[in-house]
Amino acid sequence: MPTTCSAAASALGLALSLGATGPAGAAGPQDDVERGRDLLLQYRCGSCHAIPGVPASRGVAAAPLEAWGRRSYIAGRLPNRPELLARWIVAPQSLVPGTRMPSMGVSPAEARAMTAYLFSLE
Ligand code: HEC
């Protein structure tokens, strides 16, 4: 796919290339970070997870997501890379069969924005 055909396509290309570089270059453009925070609130991820900076996110059913940018693993077993985290948010069971984390109906684009926010947490 050419990355020059539209702003959206080039943003996607950027997200994918950043994804390939690992956590250090993971935080997306500031717009994505802010949109991601709004989406984490909207999808009520905070009903199970404590997430710094996201209103009403003090759930205790699952692990807190603080300092996400410094984590090595997702769910204790997947390498913590942006593209894997986005896939995890869309369909956790496809990566870890039997996990108690539910699929929440999040689209891939929404998951990428959430990923940008989570990786901005140091
Ligand atoms: C019903 C409760 C629940 C909701 C709602 C929920 N999760 Fe989870 N989440 C879990 C559980 C349980 C785990 C642990 C899964 C495992 O270890 O297999 C988990 C794990 C995670 C992890 C990995 C945590 C770690 O310490 O490695 C991330 C990241 C995550 N969830 C993000 C989200 C996001 C983003 C949303 C909203 C789209 C969300 N979760 C909504 C229950 C939930």
C-alpha cells in the first residue's frame, strides 16, 4: 500500500513502522494519545483496570496498567510491542486462548490509539 495516498494511510504507515521498532518509539502522535485516553474511558477498560490519567478507571478486577511504557510483557507472556498490544486489545483470546480478558468490540484503529496512550505512560 502506498503511504503517500492520504494522510490516514501515511499515519498508518507511521504507526506500523514505529511498531516495528519496539517500545522506545511507540508513543504515537499526540492526537492519538489523547484519542486513546478518550477511547479507554468510552470502552470502560477502567471498570477492570486502574489506568492513570483516565477518569473513572479504578477497577481492581485486573492488573493496573500504570507505567505501561516500561513493561516487558503483555499478560505475562507476549512481548510488549505496540502492534501486539493493539491486537491484544481487539481480540485477546486470539493471542492467549482462555484468557479472562474479554473482547470489547474495539476496532483496530481504536486499539492503535489506545496503544499510543498506554505507551505514553512512563
Ligand atoms: C471484565 C474485565 C476487563 C475489562 C473490561 C478489560 N480487561 Fe484488560 N484484562 C482483564 C484481565 C482479567 C486481564 C489479565 C489477562 C491474562 O493475564 O490472561 C487483562 C489484561 C489486560 C492487559 C495486559 C495487562 C498486563 O499486566 O500484562 C492489557 C494491556 C489490557 N487488559 C487492556 C485492556 C483494555 C485496553 C481494555 C478496554 C478495551 C480492557 N483491558 C478491558 C480484564 C479486563
